[in-house]
Amino acid sequence: MSQVINYSSLKPAYNIKAKRTFTVVRKYAFLFTLMVAIAGQFEPKLGLLVIPIMIGLLIASFFKGRYWCGNICSHGSYYDSLLLPFSRNTKIPKFMQWTALSLIVMAWFGFRMGTGFMRAAESYGTADFWDKTGVVFVNAYMMVVMVGTTFSLLVSPRMWCNVCPMGFMQKLSHFMGRKAKVTKATEEMVTISDEQQCHKCAKCARVCPMQLSPYNSFNKKNQFDSNNCIKCSTCVGNCPAGILTFSNENTARFITKNVKKEAGENRGRFTTTIHRITALKGDVKEFVFQLSDESIKFKAGQFILVKIQDKPEMFRAFSVSYFDEENNRIGVTVKKAPNGYGSEILFNDFEEGMTVVLEGPLGDEIVIDEKTKKAVFVGGGIGITPFVPLVQDAIERDQIEEVKLIYGVNKESELIYIDKFKAMEKENNKFEFIPVIAFDDKWPGQKGFVTNVLEQLDLTDNVIYMCGPKPMIDASLKTLSQLGVKKEKIRYESA
Ligand SMILES: Cc1cc2nc3c(=O)[nH]c(=O)nc-3n(C[C@H](O)[C@H](O)[C@H](O)COP(=O)(O)OP(=O)(O)OC[C@H]3O[C@@H](n4cnc5c(N)ncnc54)[C@H](O)[C@@H]3O)c2cc1C
Ligand code: SF4
Ligand code: SF4
């Protein structure tokens, strides 16, 4: 009987601070909050500027939900832009989402502001009236700055937004917009083009400032319909599968109907046991999984998803580096990411004999095209892994006349599968292997980056297949464009 992983006991850092989406407004709108809250102490009339803001956000939310909160709100900008780097960025307690709590906060603010307005009304017609009205807003802003700053630093930047009275008012206005049936065309929601291509990696949830979880909550129209979503697009910009957009209902229907579905068409779910774990280099390990009777329809260049957590269910995508059809085994090669949530689980908690669920295979970006006759493969760092089966596939295909593999790393000690590639080169005339090392003076072979090698090659009639970190892909795309290689001859995937 195989051991089952105790997923519930694994609790590394979950929420990611990095790479949130910033527009110019979202980045600098905080200046307005600070001006009203601080300068307003000396010039209370500044508080009157809040009135058009309140009118604006109520109108915007009627048509677009809480769009204002995520894109224009100056408090939101203050939390995301100024406080995020200093925040502990931990889990927002569940009770912050209770409607009852929002109502209490709303009632308290309403009482404070109402009594303030009543006091101001007593001086109606005098020079003091506008100062006394302005100060009501100035005090409200100062209160939000103090409470919001505490929440941000101690828990999570957008914790206040869960109970913000203006956020609550926007939800009511949005509700009315829906009842009036105007939001169908005007409200954009996070939309997934094809759920079959979702990696279930939870990146969208981990970067969400409101700590919502789009990936396991899409509705039948493939949209994330949550009235707490502040429409900030952060999840869209961070989805590694590139399958999220921000669309209204009509556009969502069009996208889901017309998306290319091939990449996820053979997706299956498999219960496997870990057959073996092999340490390749200090921070790289190969994991081979034994499938039961079912077989996987795998094409070289695809990736699979390895389940790393049960509740909520979460996977990590890894290129298939090993495929043994005869023995029904499939393998991936994993580099431990510093503070990586998923790779730490694989490294620390996966053991031979354990049961692990896989989903896939997925992806068609770097699967060899039927028409390719000459191929140049470019792998950077851990991005070399899909090229183990890809080189084999290319060698076995009669259509392929020649194939080169450029493999770039920083130091010689990072090279993996070097013996395997050298052996394949020895046995096959049509395969050339070119390792290239950026920072190692003692390396006797090619020095520099993969782009230096690309510059030396005649790439006419070649199709280029690349996999590696984003900076390598970006630099290679630039070089290839300078060399005049047409876009349709370039395929890539970023690991
Ligand atoms: C199609 C595809 C194929 C892939 N193939 C492979 C493969 O073959 N081999 C492989 O090793 N990987 C592969 N990957 C990458 C892999 O899926 C994971 O993304 C990778 O293992 C890191 O996941 P993680 O959960 O360990 O790291 P995460 O927790 O997601 O962290 C990623 C990075 O963000 C940083 N980070 C984490 N938390 C925070 C925080 N709070 N603040 C700031 N920064 C933070 C970490 O330092 C880390 O470097 C592939 C990815 C894709 C999309
Ligand atoms: S679900 Fe996406 S758009 Fe909505 S708040 Fe979260 S990150 Fe922003
Ligand atoms: S691929 Fe990851 S980030 Fe994109 S929708 Fe799926 S779970 Fe979210």
C-alpha cells in the first residue's frame, strides 16, 4: 500500500507580493489621499474634493462593479503602491468578508459623518460652513489612513477594502446596475478562455490583492463573477498560461468560442505512484511517476501538472523530461525555486512510493511542427527539460534533416543531461549539441549567451523552438528579429 501525501500539513508562504499590475493612476493616486488627510488638517476645504469622488465612484460602480477600487481609488493606490513592499502580506481573516461587519463599519462611519454634517449645518450661511463640511471628509480620510495602514502592515495591503463603506456602497450601486440590466455590456470580468488549459497553479489567487480565488470559481460563462473583485487585472497579467482576459459577457462568449483548444484536448487525470526521485544537481531533481493501467497521449514538448495541494486543489506545471511508453512511466525535472511554494513541497515532502495525482498533458507551443525540416532548439537553465524528449523525437522523425540544440547556463555546474545529449550527438549525424556558458572562464567550449550562438548560425529555413526564463526568451526574440527570422518560424514557452 502506497503512502499518501499529507497535504494539509504543508504551509509555506502563499501570497505573492510581486508583479502586481500598476497603471499611472493606480501608482500615484495615493497623493490625493495624503493631501486630503494631512494637508486637510490645515486647509479643511480640501475635504470638499471628496464629494465629486464619491459621486464618480457610485456612477462607475453602477456600470462596472468595483472597478473604481482597483483602478482609481486613492486609498487603494496608497495600499498597493506605497505599503505593499512593507506589508507582511499574510492571509486576511475570513470574518473581514462578513456582510454584518461591513454594515457595522458603515453604520459607524455614517453616524460620525452624519453628526459632523449636522454640526456644519448649524453654521450654514456663515464663512465656517464649508470648513466644517470639509473637515468631516478630512477626518474620514485620516481614519481610513490610520486603520488601513495598520491592516496593511500587519496583515495584507487591501484588508481594509473588505469593510470599506465606499466599497459597500459600490456593491449596492452595482446591484442596482445589474437589476437595470445595464452591466451586461459595460461590466468587464476576469474571463478564462479555456478551462482545459488552466494549470490550476493558483497564481491568480496568490497575487490577488483581495485574496480571491478566480481559478476554482469560474461560472458557466467562463467568468469570475464576484462582487468583491476590484477589477485590478493583476491576476490577468500574472497567469502563466495566458488564458485570462478582462472582458464583458459578449466578448467572453466570443473568446471562449474561438480559442484554439488543441493545447488541452488530451487532458486527463491520473493517479500515479512516485517510481523514483533522482538528485541531478544540488537544486535540481528528476521525479518519475508510475502510471497504472491508463496510458497518457503525450507529444514531445508538452508539460504535465503535478498536484501539490489538496484544499484548495493546486498543481504545478512541469515539462515532461522523461517518457517510457513501454513501462508506462512519465517524468519531470524540477529546479527548487527560492522560497517557492510548490517546488519546496516536491523537494521536502515527495518520497518514492507516494501517491500523486497528475493532470495533462498540456501545451502545444514547442511540439514539433509537421512541416519543420531543420530545427534549432534553444534551452536556457531549467528550460532544457522538454528538449530531452524533443531531441529524441526530432531524431526519430524522417521529416527532420538536421537539428541543433543550444543549451545556455550561467556556470558549468548547472548543466544537466549533458552526457545524454553528448551520447545522442555521437549516435546521430543530424544532431548537433552546443552547450554555452555565460560566466565560467575555465569552460573550454562556447562562452557567452544563447544569443551569441544564434548570431553565428545560418538560420535560413530553420524553425526555432525555445524554452527558458523570460529574459532569455526576450533577448533571443530580439536577436532573431535582428537576424531577419520571421515570427512564424519561432515557437517558444517560458518556464
Ligand atoms: C509551461 C510550464 C512549464 C514549466 N516547466 C518547468 C520544469 O520543467 N521544471 C521546473 O523546475 N519548473 C518548470 N516550470 C515552473 C514551475 O511550474 C513553477 O512555477 C516553479 O517550480 C516555481 O514554483 P513554486 O511554487 O516553487 O514557486 P512560487 O512560490 O510560485 O514562486 C515563484 C517565484 O516567486 C518568488 N516568490 C514567491 N513568493 C514570493 C513573495 N511573497 N514575494 C516575492 N516573491 C515571491 C519566489 O522566490 C520564486 O522564485 C514550468 C512552468 C510552466 C508555466
Ligand atoms: S480576481 Fe483578479 S481582477 Fe479581481 S481583485 Fe483579484 S486580482 Fe484583481
Ligand atoms: S493557469 Fe494558474 S493563474 Fe492562470 S487561471 Fe489557471 S490557476 Fe489561475
